[in-house]
Amino acid sequence: MRIHRIQQILDLRSSFCEPPYPGFSLEEACRRKRLTQTKLVRGPNAWVARGSAKSTEEWVERLVRGSLNKVSAANFDEIVLRLQSNTIFSSDETLNLTVSIIFKKALEEPENSKVYAGVCYKLAQYEVSLKSSACVEKGKKFSKLRNAIVGVAQSEFQGRQNVPSVEGLDAEEAEQRRAAFMRRKLANMTFIGELFMHKVLSHNTMMDIIQVIMQVAEKGGYPTCDDIEFLTELFLTVGQSLDA
């Protein structure tokens, strides 16, 4: 696999004066970008804590949801300390539930991806420190939570071309469905970038993701306009850290 440094990519800017692919429209790209901007609206079914937990899973759900609803850069250490509970890692069910909640929050609030990726890093560190929970492979400890969060992010990335059907919808409804799809996929790219920045996702995995997007171009074709947006979102998140 050929690896390009960030500076090499930047040096190519003056070499390309033509549109990146046939039919490219800057106005259309800007319009789509505006449509995919996230607007946080509290829904009628938004989660709220009620009463006492009746099971371990319910207790973990309340702990994680409640903590993530309050976490910010200012109280990050305090919230992470609250989340460092052995119960989260006591079973595959509670661990996967935790991963699912974090991932959903990251996709719904891409502007907070940095915080959620930081939570993943701290929880993975904590898991490895637990003698009862840390797994060992080839004599080295690893985190199940880290592997799980990377796995769901990669799975979401692999489904980036599975555009939902708009059959039977009018033009406005079809556009809204597509915009929601793009918001989710772009949010995932932001989260992937933040996972890399927080050393949850490896450099090799990042390069594999970039290679998947660029392999069409290497064969003489053009990446889709969606893939160009995904790659741009990723580079905007990681900046020059990919060269480090």
C-alpha cells in the first residue's frame, strides 16, 4: 500500500485546476454540506432517568447515558472517574451496551466527538488496569471496549455506500432522508478521526480507511462525491497528525 504524507498531498493543490470529477459543482457541494449540519433537538422519546434500576444492564445504561449527557471539557475528569466502574466490564452485555451508547452519542453530536473519543480512551485504559477484565493476547493486555468501539466505527464506514431507498417519497422527503444519511456517515468519519487522535484507533487502520476510499482513483477512476466528502471530513479532523 502506497502511503502519502500530508505535505505531499498539499503540494499537489496547484497541479489540479480542473474539477475533481466530471459534473462537479461547488454550489451543489456547499448546499449538501449545509443540509448535513447537525441540529440538536430534544425528541419526545429522549432518555431520562426514572426510579431505581431493576437490573445490572439498566444500572449501566443509566450511569453511561446520564454521564454522557453531562460530560464536557470542563468536567471531563470528574465524569470519567464516575464511569470507571467494574460493572461496565462485568459482562459482554454491559460492555456492548456501553459502546452502543457512546457510539450513538458520537453520531448524534459530532461536535462533541473529541470528548466521546476521550471517554473511550480513558475507559479502555481503565479496563486494561483491571485484573479481572483485561484480556491477554500473545502476552499483552488489550481492551475489549477499544476493540468494540473501533469495530462499530469501521462497520459504519463500510456501510457508507448503502444509501437508503427513497422509493415512494417526494423530492423533499427524499432529500431529507439522504441528508440524514450523510449526517450520520460524516459524523462517523469525524469520530474515526478523533479515535485516531486519542490513540484508540491505530495508524495502520487509518491508512486502510484512506486506501479504501482512494483505491478507485488509483485504478484510473474517480472517488464518488460522497467519498470525497468523507475523506475531507477525516482530514479536517486529524490534520497533520497522520504524519506523526
